[in-house]
Amino acid sequence: MMKVPLNASTFDNSEINAAIEVLKSGFVTMGERCFRFEDEFAQYMTSGNAVFVNSGSSANLLAFFALVNHACPTSQFGAKRLQPGQEVIVPAVTWSTTIWPIVQAGLVPVLVDSDPNTLQMDISSVRKALSPKTGAICPVHVLGNAVPMDEILEIAREHKLWVVEDTCEALGTRQDSKFVGTIGDIGTYSFFFSHHITTIEGGMVVTKNNDMAELFRCLRAHGWTRHLKNRKQVEAQYNDIDPRFLFVNTGFNLRPTEINAAFGFEQLRKLEGFNNKRVEIADYWIKSFESLIQKRLLVPMQTTKKTQSTWFGFPVLCESKELRNKLQRYLEEKGIETRPVICGNLARQPAFKHIPHRIVGDLTGADQVMDRGLFWGSHPVMTKQEIDYVITTVKDFFR
């Protein structure tokens, strides 16, 4: 029996040595390395601005708290600052910390269905969810695939809504040649250990709106002016206060470290190669499972039109819940680590009994994903032996 973990470490001596250099420098808290990593990431993604934080969840927190802040600018489609009680349309199939910042910011999540074939937010459900209270749409690009963003932007333009792309599972995924996360007003990314690149812990929030980026920088660190690009202009308005401790807004402490940035520099250079390997593995498995796919016993995630997916794991939908459960047990017994498709239908999670929310429709697609879906690892350091062992094990099960 072979052990096939969900993920494995993608860093090597280049990241380790870069981290050691930070430690030897004696300056480890957020500083010039972090700011240079932001600039390099923004340039790579063509996102205009990038603000580095300590996790993808923190990136979501910044995004939604910025939308309700008194200094919130206007969106690309004319949306204004959101008010408490306004609604954010979000897919039922997502991660918990897509939702919690919405609630924590005083907004109401409106859960819509997901397409069980692509795992992405269902556009017809988004349209049904619109109400006079709708203030934003949060498309979540699930497991390396992407929501059809041209349709999301059409809705946002028509109704003057904010678009916040949760891209924590899809760094490097392109749609119509654009990186997802850079298409809406705000995009968020995660650099957790198991994601497309890692900074150990870390995340990024991006925007082409310079005023929004300044708000992110302020909210990231206490609400003070220390790391603003327009710091001198702001501080000139308050000559009677020491500029080293000048607070012009509320805020959090979501700062990354220089060690995280040192990892990020090295990992970003490897991103394209990492993602090419993920795609290569997925293509190989799809061809190898062709007979099972034709019989609909095992159906891999279907890539959304115009999208170049980056395959965060290898998600599949089984013919039935019973078959999924049996396959999952078999794979685990054979040493192949598996997971549910993130949180499944979040409306069924116990936490939702205690938070204000609205559900649109019966979420049958999200239920299918929760009851019939699973995924196993597909990462850039998988060996040929591991890749082939997965094929042999899955085929043995179906025999």
C-alpha cells in the first residue's frame, strides 16, 4: 500500500534560505520585503494593487469590512458604501470564511445554488436572488475552476453592485485570458500551505481602485497611516498629532511577516510550473478514467467555458451518495487521502442556525455536491508512482 497525501510541501532550499536571510537580518515583522512582494504580485497578476495579509480569510475580512467603512470609494459600476442589513449573494458551496466576514461586517449572506458539474455558482440562481437589498455578489472560484465572470459583471453593471471574487482556491486560473480575482472590484487569494503557492500562512487582496487599496492598507494595521502610499498628504492634515501614531480609521492587525514574503518571492516564480503540473495530472486522470466517466459512475469537475482551470485537487461526483461513501472509505483504507468538496452545502451546517441569512431555491445542486462529491490530492510534487497508484486503486474499486 502506498500513502498518497492530499498535499505535500512545495518549498525547497530556496525558500528555506530566503527565510534564514530574514532571520539573520534581525527585521522579521512587515517591512520592505512584504511591500516588494505586493508589487511583484500585482505586476504578475496585472491587478493594479495588491495588499499582503496573514491569510486568505483575512483577505476576505478586509474586503467586506472595506465595503461598509465610511471611507469606502465607489465601485466600477457605481456601487456605493454598503449599509448594515444589505445582502451579499454568495454560493452555498464555498468555504466558511467566505461567509463569516460578510456576517461580521453586518451584511446578510444570500445563499444560491451551485452547478454540480462545474462546482461553481449558478448564474440563474444569482438572478433569482436579486432584491432591493442586494449590494454585492461574491463569486467563489471553487477548487481551481471559475465562475462565468462575464455574466456576473453583466448583472453587477445592470444593478450597480460590488463584485468581490473569492479566489483563494484558484490562484493562476484564467478566464478569457484574464486572471480570476482581477476581473471584479476586489479579489482575494490564499497562500496557505496546501494552496497553489504557500507563504506558510498568508493571503492577498487585490484591486485596481487606488482609493480602495489605501483603505485596505489602513484597515490591515490598526487604522493608522504608517503604511499608506499617500501617508504624507494625510498626515499633513493633523499637524498636532505625532505621525508615528496617527489613527484615521478603525482597523485590525492582519499583517504578514517578512518570512512570509521571503517564501512568497520564491513561490511566485514557481507558480506557472506548479499549475502546469496540476493540469497535466488532471488531464492524465481524466483520460485514464474514461470508461468510468462514460458510465457516469465517476464524473470529474467540468471546466467552465473560456476557463483554464488550475485543479486544486481532483474533485469528482459519484453516481450516488452510497457509492461516494464506499469509494471514500476504500481510498482511505488504501492510503489515498480524501476530502469532501469543501463545506458542501453550507446551509446545512449547524452554524447557520445562529446567523441571519437568506436561501434562494432548494439548493439541489449544492446538495448533490455535498452528498456525492469528494476530492483527492493533485499537487505539483506528486510522483509518477503516486499518480498511477491512484488510477489503479480507483479502477480496482469499480471492478
